Amino acid sequence: MSKATATRGRPLSPHLTVYRWPVTMTVSILHRVTGGALYFGTLLVAWWLIAAATSQSYFDFVNVIYGSWLGRLVLFGYTWALVHHMLGGLRHLIWDTGAGLEKHRASRLAWANIAGSVVLTVLIWIAGYAARGF
């Protein structure tokens, strides 16, 4: 039997170094990731509430952990995940009405989701520190 050889090379699939992710795909992935992170963050909120209901010393222990630089960083990330996921839900609500489905508008909404989540998170933390008198 003769063996046939291909005369032309097969086309290569786009690779990560060649393919540029659209912002809508990036925000969609972030929406899923933040949804998963909210499960972990909700456990932190539940731990804080349980500590508040248990005793003053245990509540102080949890507050020391949350007040450390690592705890504040985790809480900042949780706040951003919460705001980003909420804005992503609003973006989907807009799409459910049939508006914003054009490519340029969907990209604009995705960028607004990213920028809005960062700005709102910073504003929430500024308001929180202002309310505490820091």
C-alpha cells in the first residue's frame, strides 16, 4: 500500500500569544470567578456573625484577624468581587431587555463593569473609613 502524504500544512489554531481576548469574554470569566469567590466571602461574613453572637472575646479575635493587613486585603477583594458580580448581573439584566447587544455597546458595558466595580469598591472603602473616623 502506498502512503499518501499531505502536501499542505494544516492551519494552526489561534494561540494565546496571537489571539486577543475580547473584553466581553474577560468580563464573563471574571463574573464566574467572582461568583465562586462570593461563596468563600459569605463564609467569612457568617464567621463574623457567629463570632458576634458567641462572646466578646471571640468577636475581638475575629476582628483582629479581619483588621490585619491580610484580612483587609481579603475583605477589599471580597468587596470588589461583590460589586463586580452585582454590576455583571445588571449588565445581564440590560441584555435581557434586548438592549446593548451590539458588539460595540456590549464592549462598552463590559468596560463600564470593570471601571465601575473598581470605582465603587474604592468609594465604599472610603465611606467605611470615613464613618469609622480614620
